[in-house]
Amino acid sequence: MADNECEEPKIRMNKVVRANLRYGKKVHILPIDDTIEGVTGSLFDAYLKPYFAEAYRPVRKGDLFLVQGMMRSIEFKIIETDPDEYCIPVKREDEERLEDVGYDDVGGVRKQMAQIRELGILLYGPPGTGKTLIARAVANETGAFFFSINGPEIMSKMAGESESNLRKAFEEAEKNAPSIIFIDEIDSIAPKREKTHGEVGRRIVSQLLTLMDGLKSRAHVIVMGATNRPNSIDPALRRFGRFDREIDIGVPDEVGRLEVLRIHTKRMKLADDVDLERVAKDTHGFVGADLAALSTEAALQCIREKMDVIDLEDDTIDAEVLNSMAVTNEHFQTALSSTNPSALRETTIKLPVEHPEMFEKFGMSPSKGVLFYGPPGCGKTLLAKAIANECQANFISIKGPELLTMWFGESEANRGNSVGDAGGAGDRVLNQLLTEMDGMNAKKTVFVIGATNRPDIIDPALLRPGRLDQLIYIPLPDEASRLQIFKACLRNGADITEICQRACKYAIREDIEKDIERQRRKNENSEAMEEDETDEGPEIKPVHFEESMKHARRSVSDADIKKYQVFAQTLQQSRGFGSEFRFPQTENNGGEAAPTPFSSATVAGEEDDLYD
């Protein structure tokens, strides 16, 4: 603490603080480049040596300090790495980049961060979830030397140089232990050797395996890797003793998204109407990078609104204008409409997802899957997407033919990522699908929805309890349902949509013809047209629907409908549905049996309308 009795450059401290101060053996100091213009000679001899000689100055990483000498002052920054007699200037704008990234700057991955502090690991997950950021945060928080290797940077056109680069990185890390070697995009330098065409790729994988095995147990060097394609990495790298801990950095849930949003908006001025919890709820499927982009876009929307009152040529912005700038809820909503979530690029069930505790209460694990079957165009796929959206679950759409490839074993690998000979491909993919569904961890809330219009040829093993154990028939809509579809289509079953679209096209065509006729009459008699020129609003009239119905066609014939109805009846009979088993009933005071909550009358009366 400062004291009036002390001389100006000195401070007074108690003996406990003095005892805990450590002497620094090595310090790395860089000058700020705009303070050394025109300076010649050795900065070390002229400035740093006199400044630190016998001075015992307390310094820490990140400190900025001025040194007077030779008629001028030079500003230095403490970097805290190996010293070098010849200093490399650091740009002032790079200062922000050199600042620490800590655990507080990483959101939505609390469970994964707890594991990372324990062991060295392989981080995998979709792009933008924060794998690289986590590695940097770990290095800064632990104070370890951080050596980052970007996969493609290792590669070289010279023979043997790629392996040499890798060896140098590991040697440098061992010299500066404790240290962390972080290999980003590790799948680019360590792919499966059997699929690598060049000899260089195989040698690099072998070199990496040798280096990881050669690390001494007491060397205090941890190797961390990051990839979004873990199944493309050579299996030898994933055994115990190398990358023995694999952590999935997945898409954040609502709580995780709120954490990330708070981190990215902590330096923003937010209006009172901004509800970050609501934004987190609305940003389903967004990863950390998407949320950062969303926050930036919202801030840019705020700036764009004030561009007319900001003079870009001025060095400063008027304080009144600056105080009036605040990011509002409307800015976030506008940004939401222009930002696409990465996790739902592929397009990312109700009771089990929303109320898992009820299943635990009854000692039952939730159902893993359901199969929708019915005629084409009756809304099976749309229903699955609607369920996922209502439950705020990640919806991953996989089309059957996309899984099948000409390469032996590749189809099974594709199946494995999401949860050969042409003759056996179907059997192998089916076996892999059955294995994946049986192997899904009960603790993970994953629900499989299948959809088909050929339920009669599906393998029975897929329909047993524990797999796709619920079969739901999606019939063609009846009259009341068709009316609701018409209402939905006029805001947005496939055949009814076509009728609405065709009617809309007729209305547009008629409107264009009216515009042409109006313009023609205006050219002929401009004075008369100015008086009664009224533009009617766009309107779809009954005549447009009547014209559209003349060209309407049915997707499903009567024979097809009959086939689905017969299959549904056969399925009911084969599974023994509809048996009238009842426990002996106890009569109530009135002598009548108590009504069951599952009677057809009750269900019919309480059934929600799908299209409301």
C-alpha cells in the first residue's frame, strides 16, 4: 500500500506478501511498435537492462510499462515466454488478441469443461460449438505453454519435412513444460491409413502415433485434438494412452444458449425490452458461433439505424448519440430472421422429451421410436418436424437413399454417425440400424421417427418393442380435416396445397391482366383515368378455386387407400389389439361402473385439432 512516509516510487507491504513474492528467472518482453519508430541499437542494452538491473521490479503477464532512456520513452508489454535478446515489436491492435481467454468466456459446456480439467482429450462436435476456444481457455487458466497446430499447416511439399514439423512442435512443447499441444482439424493430418492414397499421409499418422507414445509420463505435456469428423480419424489414435478421453461438444441447450448470449452481450448496451431468456428459447439449434453472429448482427442493426446522425469522418461520436444507442428486442428479432443455425443445416417426442421425470416416477424408460405409415402426401414428414419443433428438440432428417453408397462398409459408417457388394448392402444397413437403436444410451433423449408408404415390406425385427414399437397410421384427411388444411394452406396434404397454389396463380394472372388493361386505358385517356383510379387489394375469389379444381388431381387412388386400410386392420389383428380385458370392477355408490379416461367418447371429445 502507498504511504506518506515512503518515497514516491516505493510502496510499503507486509512480510506475508513479501515472503510470497517469487523471483522471476525468465521473462519475455515485447515493445509496442509505435513507440520505437526511429530507435536504433539494442533495446535490451539501452532500455531493459538498466530498468531491471538490481531493481527487483514486481511484474506479471499482461503488464504494460514505460521505460525512459536516451531522450525518449518506450512502452513494453510482459508476454511471459522465453526471453530473446532481439525483441519482436507487437502491434497495438494485436494487444486485444493477446488478452487471456478464460473459462468465463466459454458458455454452454459446463459438464465438458469439468472433464477437460482432468485429462487430455479429443474434442469432437459440430462446427462452431467452441472446441478451439475451450482449448485456449484451458491453456490460459492453467498457465501452461500453449502450442497450437492447425492440421493443414504441418503439410509440406518437401519429403520428410511434414514429419519434421511435427517433431519440432513436440520438442518445443517438452522444453516449455508444462504445456498443451492443441491439434486443430486433426482429421486432416491423421485420417484412416487404409483410406489414405498418398504415402505422406500414412507417414504423418505413424509419426504422430510414435510421438504420442514417446511422451514421458512426467513430461507434463498434454495433447488435445479437435475435429468435427471423429470417425475419420485413424482408430489407432483413439486407443487408451493416446486420445483416451473423447468429449462430445454438442449443440447447447436452452440454458447453455443463455450463458453464451450473456457472454456475447456483456459489453453491449441492451434496452429494457430485451429478454435474453426468450432469445435463448427462440434460438433452437444455434451453436456458439451462431449466437455470436446473432449478437453482432443485432448490434449492427442498431448502428445502421443511427447512421444518418453519425458523421463517419469525425474521430469521435457525440455523447448524446452514443447514449441513445441501445440494442432492442426488435434488433434481435430482425437478426434472427437473417441468421441460420448451423446445427439445423440438415434441417436440426412430446411426452418423453418434455416430461422424462414422469417415466422415471413409474420406473419405465421412454419409448425409443415410432413409425408413421400411410399414403404419400398425407403429412408424415411434416408431422415429424412439427413434433420436433413443439418439443424444441434437434431434428435431424435422414433420407433412406442417402445412406446407401457404393463403398463397402460406408453405409454402416453413415448410420453410425447419426445415432461392399450391392446385394448385401441392405442387410448390413438394417443390422447396423438395429444395433444403433439397441445401443442408444437410455440417459440420452434420442427419439427415432420412421416414415414410409410401404409398411408391408419393413423387416419385423425393426418393429419389435424397444425399437420402432409404436405404429401410427396417418390416413387421408376426412372432410373436416380437409377444411383445416385449406385454412392452413391459405396461411401455407399435398393435393390441397396444389389447389391453393393454382388458385393463387389464377388470381395473380388476373391481376396482371387488369394492370395491363388499366395502363392501356390510361394511355388512351389519361385525364379520365386520373379521376377514378382505384387499385383493389389482391384477392383470391371463388371463381379462381373453381377453375383450379378443374385441373386438380388425386395422388392416391381408391385401390391404394384400400390397401393401407387392410394393412392397418391386419396389423391390429396380428398384434391382438382390441381385446376386452378388464379387472373385476368395483361399483361406486350409484351402482354404476366408474368411467375410464380412455373411453372412445372421452378421447374423441378432448382430441386437439392438428391444424389449429
